[in-house]
Amino acid sequence: MDKKLLKINNLASKVEKEEILKGIDLEMNKGEIHVLMGPNGAGKSTLANVLMGHPEHEITDGEVNFEGEKINDLAVDKRAKKGIFLSFQYPEEIPGVTVENFLRTAKSAVTGEDQSIFDFKFLLEEKMELLDIDKEYADRYLNKGFSGGEKKKNEILQMAVLDPKLAILDETDSGLDVDAVKTVATGIQKLASDENGIMIITHHNRILDYIDVDYVHVIIDGKIVKSGTMELAKDIEENGYEKLKKEQEECSYC
Amino acid sequence: MSENKVDLKEIDRSIHDKKTDKDYSNRAKIGLTPKIIREISKEKNEPEWMTEFRLKSLEIYQNKPLPDWGADISDLDMDEILTYIKGEGEIQNDWEEVPEDIKNTFDSLGIPEAEKESLAGVGAQYDSEVVYQNLKEELVEQGVIFMDMERALKEHEDIVKEHFMQLVPPDDHKFAALHGAVWSGGSFVYVPEDVEVDIPLQSYFRLNAAGAGQFEHTLIILEKGAKAHFIEGCSAPKYSVNNLHAGTVELFVKEGAELRYSTIENWSKNMYNLNTKRAIVEKDGLIEWVSGSFGSKVSMLYPMSILNGKGARAEYTGVTFAAEDQYLDTGAKVVHAAPHTSSNINARSIAKGGGHAFYRGLLKVTDSADHAKSTVSCESLMLDNDSKSDTVPVMDLNTDDIDIGHEAKVGRISEEAIFYLMSRGISEEEAKAMIVRGFVEPIAKELPLEYAVELNNLINLELEGSIG
């Protein structure tokens, strides 16, 4: 079976007139967990949004391949149906729509099969338990009045329910307290399998303590400047991005 | 909203736009004269005072100018509108006796289902006459009266005479005067002291003739300590001639009584809906309005609550949906005229496809209403850049010792929210529908199940094809 999940080739993008991604190359196989690090404004969230198909971001060059298919122009919902999932950095509040109703609609949409109310409730409660989320959240309006941490947990709950092939987690650990980071991170590790790939965007290594990371990439000024293993993440935690930034500047011809 | 309330199956617009093949030979002449008014009154076998009332109203109507504010109603040719259409159906007590074509229409509107589910009673109005009335026996035994206005005028003349157009007098505005002159049909509800009607009383009516005006009068009286829920639904088929609806609703809520008045109106897109609704609430009484306004070309509708006794309360929850070529001017009015009265207004409007939703509200606190409390919240949601929303909540406060809260939000549907939902595999159309349904959830949850479903169906219908 083909393990190739995602292939990003020389990807460049802009928002309005501002260029953000300036030639990203990245490959991911099923069964892998990648971490994307980098200073603020480097383009991490942009990459996540471009992969999901956010309408404000325009691809100006390059190609995104998902399971061998070019998806540059694919609509957002179609990408989700193919198995791409984005855990939002700032999840939207949708008043009047309960978590359960929303997720059942979403599950029906991505699977193409209507979800029975009973079976779905069972699935949802099982996943809520996994993430230590109170069952009453199923009846609450989506993200409405949720704390920052609750919103992030809810994103991972959605990932657990929708079971995507590629999960992009945009700063899922920010806004979480120590215990919540542990719950969410162990949850993510449990969801990781040979059938999916996970891309974790983060500022901190705390979340990585609970996750078996395969690759770490550093993105600076719209490009991946260095790739490595957890050692790279540890190096950055100790020394910051200055050294890498300098290398990048000195090497502007390359 | 919770799933057990929502039926997302789409219904065909044509259900509401259906017109039956019917003989309208009995219709009155176009235009209004005292002679026509006398004919109407005579045909209805009305008491002399009602005939006089109609004639007096006609006089006021003919001398009153059109309102110079709100919607543009200059397209409305009053002489072209048939004011009185009598269908072949007389008032029925048994569903079996209802004429077949009328039944077919009701079938497609789901009325018999409502009956099958043993609801308290259905007063369904077909054109200008109520054709079907039924009320559970135990309610009759308790002295509850639920019948059409024509019959109430004969059987309960004293009660009708005491209350009829006392809250909305003919000189209130031109269309109130017109209503007074040509009113026909409508529902009459009387609940005696301390009687609680625990199942909603329902009435459903629709217009079925091109150019037909509908002027139904609803009169509800709750005696001391009585409780009731009245639901009214409307639907009209579509025609090319401008249609006028100028109904009147008068609600009398006596001391300690509680009335909930729910209505979902879905007018054809050529309708001028100029309805007047008013409630007067005595000491410690409660009026609750739940209102859904769909369809029509123009609507001007401002249910008013007059809090007349100490501790009287009013709640208003309303949603207005203005689509292409529609101007919906709606809002709630509350008059606090006694101490310790309270009101809570929650109005939502949606505009799409160039539609215009206008919230026009009034909060008046008289100088005798010390310790009055009121919260007004209006939110509007525009689904595209062509649509318009306005909010004009007027406040007229004449005493200081009061507690007033006001919140108004006007916004467009959030692209980020649509992106968020789409990133979970939900189509753009469904994402928008989901956001809109969530937006009106505070209203939907106030409605009984079948009406919440209808509200959702109407929203789905309105949203259909709204995506480029």
C-alpha cells in the first residue's frame, strides 16, 4: 500500500498582496508525525490554512499533492472529505449549533453516510472520554463561551470523531494548562496510527513530551530552513531561532 | 439545536404557493362603498352596532392618509383589492365535512397531522372564512371558548362588544380603519378565571384568491389567573396581483393571567402584510410573543404590549427573514405604564439576496412606571453584500427610577465561520444554513416541535439557491 500522504512542492502563497509562503517543500508519509516550528509570522499558520484551502490565501506557485492528487484548487469541504483536517488556532464560535449536532453533520459529510443518532452519540461519548471532556459539552453550542483550553480540546475531539488521514494541528497546545496539554497530547498520540499523518505546529516542546515525533521542520520567512528530529526541537528550545535566522540571511542566495 | 427538533428535509416551495381551482363567483365588487359594507354585514347577519361600527370605520379609512413612514406602499392599489371573498365552505366541525379541495390544500400544509396528534383545536381560515373548528371536550366543559369571530359575535356578543377594537381602535391608522370596516373571520378565544389550557390552541389560515384582502380579527381574552398558548400560522399562495393583509390581533391578559401568542407567518412574495397586534396586560400578568415573519413583499408589524398593571411582564422573541425584493419592517413595542413592570425583547433578523430587514422598536416608560425593567436585544445577520439591515430602537423614558439594558448587533455572516464549518466537510450552502439556523435557535426553541420544524423548513427554503 502506498504510504505517501502529502507532497508539497515549491509552494508559494500570498494574502492580498503580501507574499507569505516562498517555496515550501515537504513530504509526509502515513504513520508519521511531523512538527513545524518557527518564529511568529514565519508562515506556519499560513501553511496550515493553505493546505486546508482558506479562500483568502492564494497559491502563486508550486503544488500541493494529497495521496497523489493535486489539490491546489480543491474546495475546502472537498479537502475535508478527502481526509484533511485542521485544528484551528482560534476556533470559531457558532451560536445555536450544538457540538453533537455539528459533529454528526460533519461526520455524515466526510463519510458520505448518514449517522444514526444513537450510534453517533455512542461514538461521541467514547471520544469525549478519551479526551477527558464532560459529556454535557455535547449539548453546548459549538465553542460558545468555551475557554481557550476547552476550544482546543474540542478541536481534538473533532479530529477524534472525524478520523482524518492528515491532521494539521495549529498551536493546539497554546492556551492549555499543564494538565490539559498532557490530556490533549496523549489523546493525539492515541489517535496517531499507521493510516494517518499528523502535522503539529507549535511554539513549545511541552506537547512533544508525550508524542513520538518523527521529523521536526523549522520554517523562517516562508521557507523550511532546516529539518531534523527531536534534537532540532531541543536545540531551538535552548538557543532560539537566532542562529537559524542568521544562517538563512547569510545564505540568501541559496 | 438539538436533533430531535430538527427535520432538515426540504419542502417544496410550491406547497405554499399552491392555488386550488375554485369558483369565486360569490366575490364582492372591487372597491369600497358604504353599500358594500352594509351588504357584507347583512350577509353575515350581524347586529346593528357592528354594521354601524363598520360604517364608522369606513369613514375614518376614507379620511385618513397613508402612513408617511416605514415601508413604501405606493404600489398598493386599494381599489383593486377585493375586500371580501366568501368561499363555498361553511364552518365545519368535522374534518370529513371539509370540502375536498380545501382539504387537499390543508393536507399539503400538514394541518390534518396536527389534528391527528390530538392538538387542542384547529381553526383554519380559508380565504376570509374559517372552515374548520374543533376544541377538546374537557376544555369546553371548563368554559373555554375557541371559535371563529363570526360565530363569537352571535353566541358571545357581549364579550365581543366589550373588547372588539378597543385595543386597536379604527382611528389608530388607516389600515386599522380598513380592518374595522371589512374585517372577516379570525379566531376568538376566551379562557375563564383560573383555567389553564395546557395544550396549544392552533389556528392556520391562508389566502387563496388573486387580489383577495384578508382582514381576520383575532380576539383573545384571559380572565384572572388563566393560562393559554395560542398559535397562529399563515401561508398564502403566490399571485401576480398585489395582495393585502391587514389583520388585527387584540389580546387581553387580566390579573395574574399568562398568555403565549406564537405565530409563524409565511406570506407569498407579493403580499403587503400590514398587521396590527396589541396586548394589554394587567397586574402580575404575562404576555409572551413568539413571532416568525417570512415572505411578503412588504411587512409592517410591531406587536405592542401595554403593561397596564403593577408587576405586569412582556416577553418578545422574534425572527424576520427578508430575501430578494422584500422589505420587512418589524419590531416590538412595549409601553410600561405601571410600576415594577418588566419587559424582555429579543429580536433577530436575516437579510439575503438584496432583502431589507428593518428593526423598528419602541420602548416607552410612562412617569408612573417606577422600577420598570427592560432589556432590548436586536441582532441582524446579512448573508451577502447586497442585503440591508437597519435598527431603530426608539426609547421614550419618562421616569428615572428604571433599569434599561439595550444591545444591538448588525453583522454579515462570517467568512471565517463558513471556512471553519467547511473544513469539517460541510458544504458552503449547508454551512450558511447551519449558521442561520443557529442564529434563530433562540426563537426555534420557544416553539412547539412541529412549528420549530416548519421554521427550519422555511429557513432552508429561503436559503435555497442563495449560493452563487
